[in-house]
Amino acid sequence: MRVVQLLMVSAVVMGLSQTLTRERIFEPLRARLGGKETWLGYLASCPYCASHTIAFILVPLTGTYAIDVVIGPGWAASLLRWFLSSILVTVIAAFLRVVFWMVDEQQALIRREKQLVERSGARPVEGAAASPNHVSV
């Protein structure tokens, strides 16, 4: 169950950071923060950077402490446990972002091929790779 929660929180971090840094709805916020020209604007424009901040907030809210620390009880152990667990969530979110990007890019290639076919009125060659160069006339 602990691994499932870790993956789910990482997926949420990936989704929120992607939405904040790439989607049009947050474009005014990113511009107001200075875009990539300022420290805060860069933080709101970089998915990897934003995922750190989001993970630092979500890990304690969800109790997703995936890394145990053995230095004993106390505030230092709690702080280290929070920090390391948040970094782990961020790294997993980065891998999930790469998978998301690959799926999204494949979908874009398929859409471009369909648009090319629709414009030319041609049918794609049977068994051809998803490439705009493989169209029969």
C-alpha cells in the first residue's frame, strides 16, 4: 500500500506541476511572476522546479513518508525524513512526466498524420509507420 500511495502522490505532483507550468490557464500567473527571467517566475515555469515545491507541500499533507531516517527521534530526523521523501516523490514525478511526454508526443504524431491525410485526400499506406512521409496517392 505504501508503494501505491507513493506512486499516486507522485502522479498528482506530476499533474499539478505540468498544469501550473505548461497550461494556458496559468500563463497570466507565470507572466506576472516574471516568466523565466525571475527566480519566482522560473519556479512557476519549470515543471521539475515546481514539482519540488508541490511535493514539499503534499508529502506532509498526505503522510507519504517513503524514506525512514535512523538518526533518532527529534526535529532533525523529522525534517530529514520530510525532505528526502519529498525529493523521492519529485524524482518519481519526473519519470512519470517523461512517460506522459512520450505518450503525448506519439498522439501528436498520429494527429499530424491524420491531418495530412485529410488535406491530401489520400489514404495512408497499409502497415506504414506513423510518419507524414508515408502517404499513398
